[in-house]
Amino acid sequence: MRELALNILDITENSLAAGAKHVSIALTADFTADRMRIEICDDGCGMDEETLAKVTDPFTTSRTTRSVGMGIPLFKYSAESTGGNFGIFSEKGKGTRIFAEYVIGHIDRMPLGDFGGVVLQLATMNPSVDFTVTVEADGRKGVLDTSEIKEILGGIPLDMPEVRAFLKDYIQENLVSIYGGRL
Ligand SMILES: Nc1ncnc2c1ncn2[C@@H]1O[C@H](COP(=O)(O)OP(=O)(O)OP(=O)(O)O)[C@@H](O)[C@H]1O
Ligand SMILES: [Mg+2]
């Protein structure tokens, strides 16, 4: 994986597989401290303690097509290889929260990549799931709440071409105004 946005997609796909109805994705950058943080929180089925203790090990997976789960180990590695931190918290029946913190200027920090594209894809392709995406950098903050958007649209699907095009521009403009090309 060469883009953190793809890690985010991967971790969020775990939330969707866990039956989450609401997923929050938060991206925070503090350029003065040279730190950024990604956090994904869901209300899916959660994990028992035994699974939770093993998920950062690449040999743990619930998939049947191959025995190795890579999403969480790669996300953890992407942060720790920059001198950052990683954490995962989960409770069976309640949900899961995963965060990764990066040193922005570290040579091994992967670029964020097409985060806007990932948000657009998640929001338009999972109509029954609500996403809250919060982006914050140096005092500038933007929140995208798909449940609010769906309410305003009153039944018009998010993947309708005109709506999708509007959302795409809206997300992109907001991201540019918050962190520009700095991540
Ligand atoms: N948000 C979550 N809620 C519940 N269980 C989860 C969640 N995230 C991960 N898990 C459990 O942890 C396991 C490991 O996740 P990981 O993303 O590392 O691998 P994977 O999803 O199995 O495979 P891959 O991501 O490589 O396709 C999953 O198979 C699943 O059982
Ligand atoms: Mg996965």
C-alpha cells in the first residue's frame, strides 16, 4: 500500500464487514507538532478479547480465501514505522475504534493519497451505512455527515450521477481548504 487513504479504506471495510451502521473517520493534522492522526470508529459486532489480542498479528483473519489478514497489521506498521503510535479498542456487541498516529515529516510516512476519493466511494457505495468524516488541520475543521446529506436529499440516492458529482467537488474543495496538498 502506498497511500494512507487505501489503509483507511481497508480498515473501514472491516467495519462494514462487521455490520456497522455508523462509521466515523477522523483525520487530524498538527503541522506545528509534525503529527497527524487517523481514527476509525464503528458500531459493528466488535471483537472478543482473544481476537482483539491477535489482530495485529498478520496471521489472524476471519476470511476463508487466505489465512493471513493484512489490513490491521499494515495500518499499524504504517504508523509505527514513522515513529508514531497505533491503538485498537473493541468490545463484543458494541464496536471498534482504531487509531494511528504519524510523524508527518518522517521519510517513511506514506502520502495520504486520494482520501476524498475513498470517502466518496464509501459514502456512495454503502447507502445503508452512515459515515461521519471529520477533517481538522491547524484550527480549520470540516465535517461531512452522510445522514444529514441523505435527509436533505429526501430519498434521492447518493450514487445518482448528479449527486455523486456534487459530492465529489464538495469533498475535494473542503479537503483542499483544510489541509491543501500538505498531507
Ligand atoms: N472493525 C472490526 N469489527 C469487528 N471485527 C474486526 C474489525 N476489524 C477487524 N476485525 C477482525 O479482525 C480480523 C483481521 O482484520 P484484518 O483487516 O487485519 O484482516 P482481514 O480483514 O481478515 O483481511 P484483509 O484486510 O487482509 O482483507 C478480521 O478478519 C475480523 O475478524
Ligand atoms: Mg481487513
